Amino acid sequence: MPLTLVDETNEALPVWLAETGGLDALPEAARAWARVSRFTAEAGSVLIVPGQDGRPAGAVLGLGKADHRGGAAEWRGLLAGALAGKLPDGEWRFAKEPATIDRDVATLALLLGQYRFARYRSGAKGDDAQPQIRFQAPDAIDRAELAAVADAVFLARDLINTPANDMGPAELEAAARSLAQRFGAAVETIEGDELLVRNFPMIHAVGRASASAPRLIDLTWGKPSDPKVTLVGKGVIFDTGGLDIKPASGMLLMKKDMGGAANVLALAQMVMARGLAVRLRVLIPAVENAISGSAFRPGDILTSRKGKTVEIGNTDAEGRLVLADALALADEEAPEMLIDMATLTGAARVALGPDLPPFYTEDDGFAAELAAASRRVADPLWRMPLWQPYAANLSSKIADTNNVTSDAFAGSVTAALFLQGFVEKAAVWAHLDVFGWRPKPGPTGPVGGEAQGVRALYEVLKQRYPGAPI
Ligand code: BES
Ligand code: ZN
Ligand code: ZN
């Protein structure tokens, strides 16, 4: 990686922080250079300040207006990620202990900002050639912790960015297995027709039209006596929509429909790398929602693992079907915490846009913890309601439920309500409807796959179940 965190020495060049309209606070030479360069300290902008010998003497990181995102130090911390792509080679440090930005978030952002997806680039060229930056970590930063978090985020991004021809159900399984091997976890998979034998009818139905066999990946780690935390991730490696086929524009990005799986694997990596005191289980239904003669059809009625019958109103609402069987299995052992993550609905994006995933839970205490953690680590999430009156809109005339509503309202809420119908025993259940994709480049990463809500969830788990790093 082009940016490494190093111990403090006296060598490093300073990075000053400046708000828009606040250039006066800079040292004189930097201020003069900022003025002639018409640098306005826009959020995430970086100005390199040259010395008399023409080499860099320092840099200014723009923080934007004083009230950028309410002026919260945590959100502002993310802006430091811009430095990873914009500083030239050399050793750097923050000029002062940054007070206006959160140190932990800023240091993590430096790591996150250097990510590039280079797997399919032959040779480093153009944009891919990155400067080599050594950055002095501010005092009291837990570098091992930040590195573990950044590595896990990169795992999620890599998995999502890898196209479906190289990230099918088998490759997703291989990714789970290599993670398991690294941390001494166990993996069992149930594949193909065995899904029918072991009673996962909906995972089988959604995935059976693909040339790559559908499977349920089941990873476990930790002491059996520790509190059970189970993560379920939607692993639709490509979503054509099935027979209710998506238009080209809607299908283009559907390699990211395993974003939920990528996110829970990233969260699992954080938990295992830092040795949290939990018995962790990760369940990933890994399927391709493909089209062939064996595809499931609109109007079909499936009997789910839980016994509930589901009329298929739309084959494009496949994520909730595979999740329902996985959630039912997870729920059977009544975990203390059951969290699922899924690129479940376009409607979540209509409601909150791509950068602010909604989460759903009936547990107000957990919701408050998650919302606070989301702010603390600057990982945006927003609670939406499990509005029970809308559950009636999922009713079917001939089966126990339909997989879609007949109207176009509250799509993310009704999808969450559908899932809720398969969870009974878990002490806490939360569902995150994530986008899994960064549509515009930002300080903490380029356009492409993104981990969302994972750092916030990890923060909650860390508070609840502190452990010892292994
Ligand atoms: N994978 C999609 C949801 C999706 C689409 C997430 C675009 C992110 C971006 C999901 O399987 C789907 O197609 N959902 C349908 C549900 C509808 C048929 C009720 C949707 O959102 O349109
Ligand atoms: Zn779909
Ligand atoms: Zn989907």
C-alpha cells in the first residue's frame, strides 16, 4: 500500500488544517501561497505549499465551511482521506494535534483513501501510479486496530468490485474459506440439490437457473459458550431480475448484489482480527438470480424453510427470499444478536440516497447504540421504521404471503417487514438495506464497492463484547 503510518520523528512535513474563510490561521508562507493560489479550503481540497528550493514545505487540508456536516469533528475526520491521494512522496504529519477533526477517524480515513482496485489493470500506469507516503500517526492512535478495520473495508470493496464472472457462488465461498482459514474458523456449505434435502427451498429456487450451483455458506468462529452473534449477508452474485428481467440500466451494476455478503465478511474479519468475545456465525446464501428454463417464475408458490408459503409476485425481489431461509436457520438457535445486511431495494436509495443506508430494528436500545456508534466512527446510518400496518400489503390471496406488495410505496420498509416475518427467537434483530457502492469519488475511496454500516456495527460489538486481539 502506498501510505504507511509511522512513529513520530522530526523529519516530517506539516499538514495544516483550514476552514473556508479561515486561512488567517495558517503560518505566513502557507497563507501567502494559499492566497495567490486562490485556495478556498473547500472540503477535502489539498494545497501543496512549496519551499524556497521548490520542494514541498507543507500542505493544507481544506475542511470546508465551519458548519460542514454540522461542524462535527467525526464527519470532518473523513476529509483527511483526501491526503492519501493528493500528497506527494515523503513523510508527513498533522501540524498540530488536530482539534477540529477526530483523530481516529482522520487517521483511518488516510488508510481508506489510498484504496485502488487494480486487479484488472495490466501494469501500474496513469491513475494507478500512487505516491509513497509515510504519515506520522497522531499520539495515542491504535494503529493495529485501524489497520484491521481498513483491511476489512478493503476486503468488502475487493469482493464487490470483482465482476460476477470472477465472483460467482464458488468464489464467494472461497473468499469465506480463506477468511476462515486465516482466523481458525470453520466453514460448512450446503450446495445444489442438497439445499432441498436440508430444507432451504427458497435459496434453491432463486439460484437453480444458474450454471453455478447455489449454496449456503455457514462460517462459525469463537468459543461456543460466548454470546451468539449471527451475521447474514445477501450473496446474490448477479441479479438479472430473473424472468421479471431488469432493464439494461438497472442490471449494469448488479455485480454488487452480493454487497451484503461482502459487508458481513468484512465485519466478521474485524471481529475475528480483534478477538471479540463472541461466538460468531456468518450465513451467506450465495446464488445467481439467472434466467434459464429452470428459473423460478412469477406466480410460483414456494414453501420456505420456516414453513410459510410465499407467492412470487416478482422474481426480482429475490434477495428477501434467500435471506428468509438463511434468517430462519439463524433464528433456530436464538442468537443474542442477529444482523443481516443486503442490497435489498432500490427504494432505500429513493428514500435516503446511496450514502446513507437505512437500518431497521424493534430494539430501541440497540438502535440508539448503533446510531451513536455511527456518529462516533463517521459511518452513516439512519433508522427507518418497521411500520407494521404496511405488512398487510404483502398479503397473498392464495399463499401465506407474497414476496412483493401490490403498490409502489415504502419498498424498503415492506422488504424489511417481509424479513421480520422469519425472525422470532433472536434477542435482537437488525436489518441494514445497504447500497454497497460509492457512486462518486470521495476522500475515503474511489467509485466502486463500499462497506457501509460495518464500522458502526463493529463499534457496537466492540462496546458490548470487548475482547483481546489475536
Ligand atoms: N438487488 C435489487 C435491489 C437493488 C437495486 C439494490 C438497485 C440496489 C440498487 C433487488 O433484488 C431488487 O431488484 N429489488 C426490487 C424489488 C421490487 C421488485 C419489489 C427493487 O428494488 O426494484
Ligand atoms: Zn432483484
Ligand atoms: Zn437483488
